[in-house]
Amino acid sequence: MGRHRDGHQRLVGLAADEAGQATVEYAVVAGALVAIVLACALLARALGDGMFVDHALAAASHHVRAAAGWAADVFCY
């Protein structure tokens, strides 16, 4: 009789461990999903504000100035 009881205790402990693991997995997946949703929202806000276009225009103007100076040096030689 004692053996049967010990086996039952092990099964109950195993079920509790699996429930705890499922809770941790749910928390990790839910946290990752929330992070992805927030990242998408921030990206949409940045695109809507035109931040990427402003950055591209600013970078392009610096590149054109640098390229023009280099080209002037080559043609003046």
C-alpha cells in the first residue's frame, strides 16, 4: 500500500511542475508578444511623424556636399 501512495505523490508533484512550466512559458511568450506589438507601434509612430524621411533628407544633403567637394577636387586637378 505504501508503494502505491508514493507513486501517487510523485505523479501529483509532476503535474504541479508541468503546470508551473506552462505558466513560465506563457509569461515568456506573452512578454515577447507585448514587446513586438510595442515595437510595431513605435515604428508606425515614427513613420507617421516623418522621422525617417527627415533623417534621409539630412543624410542625403551631407552626402551630396561631400561628393561635390570630392568631384571639384578631381576636376580642378
